Amino acid sequence: MLWKKESSESGERFVDLFESIDEKGRQAVDRLILDEMKVYETCKGNIVSNEWRRLGTECFHSENWLQALTYYNRSLRHAEVGSESVALAYTNRSACFFQLKRYKEAITDIELALGSANLPAKWIPILKARKKKCHQILSNLIQLKKNEPKLSYKSNKNHPYIANVLKIRYTDKDDNHLVATRDIPVGKTVLLEEDYLSSYKWEHACETCWVPGEKTSLIPCNECALVTFCSTKCQKMNRTHKLECGSVLNAEHATTNRLIIQSILRAIATFHNIKSLMEFVGKILLEVSKKLPDSTLDEKSMYHCFFKLERDNVLHDEQLPTIYQLYRFIMKMPKVNVMFETEEKRRFLMHLVAHHFNIVMEHSYDLRHGKVLPLFTSRLGHSCAANLMLIIGNDYQFCITCRPVKKGEMLCYSYLPITMPMEKRHAALKLGFKITCKCDDCVLPTLPIDSELITLDTDYRFIMKNYTSNVYCPVERECIEFLNKFGHLWSSEIRSIYIIYLTTTYSLHSAKY
């Protein structure tokens, strides 16, 4: 049982979760960590940097621009601060960006190269000419403004991620859901939140916002050779790297493990010291209700919200080896290790890692290139015929209504594609989520529907005539009009328009990841 204390007079210390792990098992984990430390080079060095740059140049001459970019990013990460290797890595990378027609990124790298110390003089006129050419090309291009999503209503004053037409409702079982406080039509953005935690599989990406290296000009951490940032702003905003810098963590770790460790580091970074963190967690554990904090306007309240995602505090024996390994990874970080100098604090960390492990395993979800955990989206329920569609953006999620929502109705999205065959969908829901779905698509409603009325509808006929899955046709407006009229019902015809609307809307808001 998590958070169980020893049966001692003081009762201050939590029980040792890893007491059952024998010395042989502990040594095996330490050897694994030691092997990781040997495999991944964390120290900077120009010899390594120059070798990566040489490989990048070979790829560049073979016109393999993306692979060359990968090697130049590695060269930059390993280059010693202020050395000629830094200047040459920026110089060569600017040429890659130019070939990839990413002219703004090329200009950024050119300016970084020109501002670097020890740039060989022969490169200065070449870089200036390249910069001039980039500006000429950009001046001839029509620059489209980035279409960032916005809430369709004012934000909730206490929970700014959700629109003020939603509220948190609690059931008799103390579960919490998002429900509508008024009728909401189709096509409205009602939830928009940044990822609380995120981890991607890219080797070269910003450690803060996870923009991949081929989409931006990365700058390296000045201390270690593992991490890059897309800007000095992201470097300053990053809450966790200062704790792990130079340690075993890196972008090639399993994204789930990175997410769990990142959650611990973020918790540590949120509080002034470990004692304050322990006191904060202690107060939450004394709360009988599972209700969320009244607001999520600051880091502490957001962590409070995250912590309460775990409901049962149950720990299974088969999970212990993985949790112990995560605990040891964290304790191998020198800056973290010194914070947990007493047995009391180390016992607390054991339970905290296990608690976070349960949250991440239950509430994070996979993307094509990684894993994320938002605070509010992760609380949404499932329906195959959902009233929300979830769209993944650049380190954020947002939800758009795709069926009319009645006042008091619970908000939900589909955990699986509705186009998946029903039998496979049901099997996946039972296996992965322990859900038996009884939505409109799984159990067709008994309410009779006039199919002729639907098929004669002007919007329906326009959509079916003009939309194909292979050629984009602007039918979003007609889909919204149709679903506002018929979306509270369900039939094969309505289902067809529903899927077309999901497909069209997702295409319009295509994800970066």
C-alpha cells in the first residue's frame, strides 16, 4: 500500500517499498544505470563534435539534408562552448536549412554563426551572401499567419484551460467530469491546454516545447551534450533540466520512463525545498475528498491537480522492479541526490515515484512520436460517438465539439478511431481501458429516424456530392450546419457526416507531431 508509515513510535517515516528487493536485484539495476552512463556521452568535446560534423558533411554532399541536419545537431551539442566547432556547426546547419527551404531557420543559424567566437574569416562573406539570398526569397513569399487555436468562449476564471461554458462535476463516487453549463453547438473550441508532461522520441528536439530539430534552429545546453533548446526563452522556461543536466537522462530513453522522471523533477522544482514538498503532499493525503483544487492558476495548484489523478494508491508487486529502477535513476542525479540526504526523505521519494508511476501509466497517452499527459483532457470520458474531437498541437491539446452538447451533458472524446471495426474497437477498449461502451454507435438508439428527411437535407446532399477522402473540399461549414440539426440523433447517414466532419476538421488543424 502506498503512503503507509512504519509502525514506530515516531511514525514519521514511510515504509521501505523496496525492502523485498534483494542485493542481487539492486546490483543489477545499478549495473544497468552504469552501462547507460557509459553508452551516452554527456561531456562536451571538440573531437567528437568534429567527427559528427564530418559525417554531416558527407550526407550533405549526398543531398541527404535531414540526416545531415541530425549529425550537425549532434556536432553542436558536443562542441565546447565558444570554440570554432560551435561556429562551424551553425554554419553547416544553415546550409541544410537553406536546402530544406526553411529560410527563417537558416537566417537564425547564420546570425548565430556570425556571432560565435572563433569563426574562420573565410566563412563570413559566404554566410552574409547566404543571409541576403534568404531575405530575398522570403520577401517574395506570401507569409501565412500561423492559425493557433483559441477558445470559442471566455476561459473559466479558475481553470483557464477550459471555456466558461464548462464546469467540473462530481459524482457520488467522488469521480470528476467536465459537463456543459449551457447548450453548445458544433464547431466550438471548449478546451485548450498545454501538456503538463510530454516526452518525444526525437533525438534532436527542444527539451522544453519538443519542436523537432528540422523545424527550428536549436541551441545546445552549455553544460552537457544531451540537450538542446529552440530558443533562450525555452531554455529559461525549462523547469527540470537544471536538475538532471549531465546525468543519465537523454532523448533515447523510453518515453514513459522519461515522463515519470520528468514529473518528479517538476514536482521538486515547484517547491522551495524537499521539506515544503513533503508538507504539501502530506496535506493532500489527509484530504478525504477526491475533489480537485478550486483553481489551477499556479504551479502548486497544477501539481495538486496532477497528484489527485491517482485514486487508489495501490501498488502491485510486479511493478516494484520498474519503480525501483526509476528511483535509482533519479537518485543518481547529483543535484537531486543531495536533496534527499536523510532516510526519511528517501522513503518519501520512493512513495512519490510509485505514486507518479501510477498516474502516468493510467492517464498519459501515446502519440505517434511520443507520450503526453495533460491535466484536464486526461479526465475526459470515452464515447465512440463522442461530442468532442481531440486535436494534438505543438505541446498543447484542444477539443472541438463535433455533436451538439446539451446543458448538463458530460464531455467526452473517443479513445480510439471510430472508423475501427466495432468488434476490434470493443476488444481494445476492454483490454486497454476496461470499458464496455454503450454509446449511440455501439448500441443504436431506439428513437425512429426519418432517413428520407436526412438524405433530402440540402447540407447532406452538398457534402455527399462534393466530399471525397482523397481530394480536400471545403465542406466544414455544411457539416457543422448538418450536425447542429441532426447530430443529437444517430443513424448510418449521420455517422457518415460525423466522420467526414472529424476528418475535415482534423485536416484543417493538422498536428505538428
